[in-house]
Amino acid sequence: MRLLLATRNAHKVREFERLLPGLALDPLPEDVVTPPESGTTYADNALIKARAAAQATGRAAIADDSGVEAEALGGRPGVRSARFAGADASDGENLAKLRREVPPGSRLEYVCVIAHVAAGGEETLFYGRCAGTMAPEGAGERGFGYDPVFVPDGERRTMAELGDDEKDAISHRGLAARALLEWLGA
């Protein structure tokens, strides 16, 4: 089965290739324009991207939106996780802002929604959540985004210190991807 993955984020492409074994994932063609992520929920944003990719290509497409929610910030940055420190902020800038604003030990939650839009337009959503806490210091070289400070419940290591198999087994994106695979019968 072939699916179009509606992202140009190299980290997400590699992660989805691991998370969706047995599926052939094609990257988003350069000529496909995706609208801005203007939704107020993860589902809204995932659907914006998947709909645009499916409509532009006539193929089934998947897209995700994910983020981190800090209890100390009332659930922020949430859907604005990639833009937490500003519209063009890097992962490092977003991470630094979270570290400044959220005390160590505070509750965090990673959230992911994967949208599947079929060639005919049918839409299905898949959800994943991973709870944890804010690490006192950033640690680890793996992962991306907020992984160096996210300690999943039941772990002493950050997401950035876990091996791919360990992370995929508990991560928000891993949980949503397994739900998608089960639905596809793959």
C-alpha cells in the first residue's frame, strides 16, 4: 500500500518510515502547496495538510499535527509548539523558551493526531498521547523538538535518550501510527 505523507519535515519522514513498516510512503511533491496550519486543534491542522495533499494529487494522504502541552502553562504551547518562540523559531529556540517557562518536574503531555484522507475524500483521525514530566536539564542526542526535556512516565531518561524502538513503543506519534496501521489492516 502506498500513501502520500504530507510533510517536508525530514525528522518526521524518517520517523514515519519506522512507525509504518510495510507501507510505502511517498514524500509531499515540491509543487504541492499546503495551506498554513491555522486550526485551533491538532485534528484541524492535520486535516488541513492531508486534505491539501489528497486534493492536489488525487491520492490517499496522511498528515500529522503534534505538540507538547505543559500543565504549568495551561496546556500551551499545544498546537503552537513548532512556533512557540515565534513564527520562524528553530527547535532549539522553542526548547529554550519551554525550559525558561516550565519548572523541572512539571507535568507535560505529548499529543499527536494523524489524519488519513482517502482519494475519494473520506477522512479518518487517529490519536496518541504520552504523559511525562519536565527534566531538570536537557539530555540526549536522539529525537527532535522537545525530546531532550521530556521524561515519559515510567522512565528516568528523556525521549532524546531512548532508542528508536523504545521511543516508538510509547510515543504519542507511535501510538497514533499503530492505530492507523490497525485500521488499514497493514
